[in-house]
Amino acid sequence: MNEPADRMMAALPAIYRATDDSGQLRALLRGFEAMLLDSGDAAEPAIAQDIDVIPELFSPLGVKPSGELATPNGLYRIQANWRSEAPERFLAWLAQWVAFSPYPLFPPERLRRIIAGIVPLYGSRGTRHYLEKLLALCFDEVTDISIDEEPLHGFLIGRARLGTDTVLAADEPFRFRVAMVVREHGKTVAGDWEAFEDRVRAIVDFARPAHTEYELVLRRGTGHAQETADQ
């Protein structure tokens, strides 16, 4: 395989290639090669190498190397010590780019998964399906997520349960209930239950339609329920 400088020579008119007996033109082209195509130094990559890794900046979970560069040693792929995923400092920008405003509440590895998985959900934003999927994406600790869009049924014969779901009041059509089971062994939950609840509320507030209110029910794995209904 030709050296990189030979590739640049091949792009010149034949008259220049034929008259370079001293090799001076070839030596000059090697400087352009290092700047444009292959620097040989991962710490200071060439322009073409910088362009080749741009997809990685937009991939929170990483991408496979795509480009191949011809070098004196053969085909050259992205060097092993180059990042194959978006750098941590870039995650906040990516989160804002996909309109995920609660991003400061999540550690980098969890945020990578959220950014990678949230875009396909936007077609159902504002629906029960969207909220269920988003909660599952954000929290490994929660299971059995259920969303009841009619938590209060009023006094209906054959359906009402006195003291449980029955009220003598007007309907609340824009109110729903979110209930989920939280595994006790989750480190995040064991460390600070209130902080975990605040994070869950932040996600529900982010995902719910602006005109709605909700109740949040978090049940520990033991079946004990903590319920709040102030939203």
C-alpha cells in the first residue's frame, strides 16, 4: 500500500509527480499529511481523524469505529485510546439537546442510558405509555408501575368501595395516580428514601401534561406504602 504522501502526490498533475526526483515535494506533502490525514499522535489528531470521531460525541453509549485511514502500516482504525462514547463533560449538553431537563439528578452512567433511550419515546409524550416507559428507563429500583387515570370514581353502585376510592364530590378529570413498587435493596433508595422520592417526582413532573395533577404512591418491597397526594 502506498504511503500517505504518495496518495497526495497521486492527486497532483502528472508533470509535478514526474519532476520530483529530489523528493522535496514529497517531503513537503508529508507535512500536509500529518495535519490533514494522519498525525500519528492520538493526543493531537489530524483534521480527518477529528472528523471521524464526531459521531462518538453524539452517542452516549458509544459507536463502533467507522473510518479507515491508509497509513504506512496498513489500514488504520480509530486508536484504542480514543473514546468510543460521548465524554462525560458532553452529557449535560446532550441531555438538553433531547429536552431532558431533570438531567442533574442522575449519575453519568444512568444519564447515558436515559439520553440513548428517550428519543424513541417522544412520539407518545403526554400519554400513560410515555410516563411508564420513562420511569422504567430512569429507575432500575422500581417495578410494577401502574398509572390510573381515574383514581377517584365517585359513588358508583356496584363499583364504589366505601373509604377506599369513593368520594361525594365533583369528578377530577385531570387527576391521575402513579403507583409503583420500589425494591428495598436498591442502594439509592436505602441511602435516602426522601431524595429518591424527589427524583421520581421530578420525572413525573417532567413527563405529565401541564394541566394535570397527580398522586404518587411508592410501595417498598415489603408492601408498606408511602403515599403523598399534594401535586
